[in-house]
Amino acid sequence: MRRTLAVTALAVGLLLVGCSEDSSEPITGEWSADGPQPSGYSDFADGAMIRVDKNGTAVLGTSPARLCGDAKVTTTEEGERPEYRIAFDSACFSVSVPTSLEAVVDGDTLEATPTGAQGAEPFRFRRVGEGEG
């Protein structure tokens, strides 16, 4: 009887830990452009996507051939609407995407504006997948 209870408790504990890891980072997953996008970046327009893995690395651009990877994702503000910075160490020369974005996640929507572009119209995205494992 004790063994059954111990195994059950262990299984429940592992399940809870696994669930909390998946929901700990709201930006993790794949995002697709939602409607018309602001002009200025040819590979970050109406067909754009953002993919963020659980390690905090992002890929931006137009899938499948016009992508730029290895952007770092950092949390800038936690709360009901978490805020993030998605930034490359250096500009992508072959893909036209912003070098740095300020992103706000609200459930299954993400709005992003280039860093320093206060008052600019945001790029809008909708969650389409869970991202890379």
C-alpha cells in the first residue's frame, strides 16, 4: 500500500513539475503575422513569423527561406502582460528583420515594436504552435 501511494505521489509530482515548466514562459512557441503589418522590413511583413524555443532563442522572418536565427529573448517585465526584448547580437544581412524588438504577450497575441521606436505601429502576431522542445 505504501509503495502504491509513493509511486502515485511521485507521478503526480512529476506531472505538476512538467506542466509548470511548459507554462512558465508565455512567449515560447510559434507566432504568425496577424493581419497587415507595418512597412519597413521586407521579411517581417504580412507573412512573417517568430519562433521562440524554451531556451530563449528566437528565429524571425518569412518561412521557410527568409529566416534569421539566434536572437536572444529576455524578460523585461513580468505580470499579467509579460514584456520581452528579442534582440540579435548583430544585424542579419541577408534577411530584412528588426535587429531588436520590444514584445508584449497577451494570451495568444503578441505585439512587437522595434526597440526605440516609441509611438510606432506594432507588428501583430497570433500564436500558432508550441515551438521547439
